[in-house]
Amino acid sequence: MPTPSAPVVLPPVKPPNLPPVAEENHTTLMSPAGMEEGDGTDWAVVLAVALVAEIGLLWGAACIVLTRRRAALSRAESRAERDRTG
């Protein structure tokens, strides 16, 4: 069985840095992680991007449905014209 050549040294145990506690008469609605400014995207920007993306997707779906309906109507008119003439 091998013996260790040097003793094992563990790092010192330090307490974690805790966020400041709110005063008794002052309540906060933010988590400690969100206390720093400039570390995230503003919620209004996220909401605006989501809204624009949703409108774009709905617009694209409506265009696809409209194109398919026009193509079906065109095919139906062509068949009706062939049946009349021939």
C-alpha cells in the first residue's frame, strides 16, 4: 500500500459572503442576485422582443394560410373552367 509523500492540506474554511439584510422597516422585493444594477436585461426589452417575435410568427402563419387558400381557389377555378369547356 503506497504512503503519501506529503501531508494533505485543506483550504481554510471561510463563511460565504452573504447579501446585506434589509432593515426591519424596509422590505425588498428583489432577490440578492438581482441587487446589482446592469447585470441583466431590462424586463421591458424582453417583453418587447417576445411581443415582436409573436406578431412576426402570427403574420407569417397568416401569409402561409392565405397563399394556400389562393392556390386552392385558383386550382378550383381551373378545374371548373375545364369542366365547362370540355
